[in-house]
Amino acid sequence: MNSWHKSRRLVLSIPMLGLTVIAIMALIYYKSGLPDIGETTPVMAAVPQRVSIVNGLTVITLDTATQVQSGLRVESLSSTSHRTETTAYGTVLDLQPLLDLRTRFMSTQADVDAAKAAVAVSRQDYERNHILYQDNQNVSLKTYQAAQAAYLVDKAKMNVAQRISENIRGAARQQFGEPLGHWTLDPHSSQFEKLLNRREVLLRISLPAGDPIQAPDTIQIAANNTQRLPAYLVSPSPQNDPVIQGNAFIYRTTAPIAAGTNIVAYLPTSSETTEDIFIPACAIVWYGGQPWVYVQIAPDRFARRPIAQHAPLDGGFFVSEGIKAGERVVVSGAQLLLSEELRPPPGSSACKDPECD
């Protein structure tokens, strides 16, 4: 009987042991993270290598279909004659000091006019009493002296008002020069009216000290990377810019630029012209703080070149070296080429842009 029970327990324990082994194997399999039998591992698609180094230049290779799909467009460059220029800097003047002078002057002029009117009346009264007193003293001496005193007081007030008026004129000339001072204090000045209505603004442009270039009557200016605008000479400035030292001149321009805005001025250095290559602004990409262009060196290859020596002009740059006439540059899609060039290689998260440092 005991033998039969032992055999029965042995038979029942064998399946339980098998189930335990299976459970342990399943747990090990789950934790090992092994893929299922039917699971397939994805294979990374091969990415064509478009960026390469050729003779020290970074070259981007794009087939014709990709160029068309990306909207890439190139144009041939040609040489163009232009006048050589030098660069100067300045700021847009605040009109508030001029308005303060104008207000003070108008108030003083009202005092002058009132004083002149008072002098005219008191002088007539004094002269009448003087005649009467001389004619057998038809008025008393006290009346005559009172009329004389009133006349002298009114005359003194008029002289003070006139002196204040002249001092304001002098202050306007000292701060802003003769022409601008005259516009400011003339109540009927059409030129000052343009300034008040912001149809024109005033600029103080500083030429480098010791520079032999004379201030031309007309210059080109630009602010906030906008297109160039003409500016016209008003007069030499009696005051220099505290930040930009040099020989200062006041110009006016027809642009509603905010007061205090920094201005770049382009002054012709001579009447002679030079032949340089003109690169349109649409071909320029900025990288590392300087302008670059992409030159097509083969039907499917593009290389980035720096614009080292350049003179900004409305709509682009004039360059004297590094680019030759007849070369083809990218005028549409240059930024896409730069993005492609700076794209990290597959499997890398590194950034090539200096701004990432």
C-alpha cells in the first residue's frame, strides 16, 4: 500500500516539474528581449553621400532631378563698372532738442513782441509828457518823470527779451549749424515742416578723422540692412557723435527711420569707375559671420566660396577677387545647399555650425 502511494506521487510530480521548467524558461526568454521567431529586423536604407572634400573645397553633389525638385537655379556672373566707395557710420538725430529750442524761441519772440508794443506806448506817453513839461510845465515834474521811468523800464524789458532771443539763435547755431538752426527758428520754414511730419529725418554722419575725403552733397545710406537711400548734405555738424569720433556732417533723407538708429553711409572716393563682379543678394548665404556663394563647378557639383573683399551695394555685392566673370552661382536654393553641407553624417548628432559651440 505504501509502495502504491509512492508510485502515484512520483507520477503526479513529473508533470508539475515539467510545468515549472517551462515557466522558468519563458521568464528567461522574456527578460532576454530576444525577438520572436517571426519578427524581422529593419535594415537602414543607404543614404547617398552628397558632401565631399575636393582639393580642400567642400563640394556638394546633386543630380539634375534633385536640383529641379529643390528649385535650384544658377546664373552666370558678369563684370560691371561702378564707382569706388568708402564706408562711414552715423545715427539718426532726435528732433526733441530742436523742438525745445523752437518752443523757447517762439515764447521769447512773443515776449519781444509784447515788450516792443509796451515800449511804443510808453515812449509816446513819455514824449508827450516831455513836450508838455517843456512847454511852461503844463504837466508836473512827477508825471513827466513817471512817464520817463515807465518808458525806460519797458525798453529794458524789450532789450532783455531780445537778448534771450539772440542767445537761443546762437545755441541753435552752436548745436546744429546755421542752415538747420535757421530752419528750426523760422516759424514758416517748409523744410522744418518736413522734419516735423517725418517726411524727412536728419542724420549725423562721421567721417574718420584725418580722412582726406570731403563730404559729398549726395551719399547713399542704409539702415537695418535695408536697401540704400540717397541722403543730402545740410551742413557740417558743430558737434561730434560721442561714440563715433571723426568729422561729422548733417544729412537729410526721405525715410521714416527711428531716432537713434545706426546708419551705414557709402561715400564715393573718386569719380573714377572700376570693373568688378556683381553678385546679387539672392546668391548670398551667411555663415560664420561672413557672406558666401555657391559656385557651380560641374553640372552636378557645387562649391561654397567666401566673399572676402566686397563692397555692399543695393541688391548685392561688388567683389574684386575670388570670383571670376562667367562663373555660375546659385541664385535660388543656396540656403538649401548650406543646410545639406551642414547636415550631420548618418549616425552622428554633431553640429558643424560654429554657433553650436
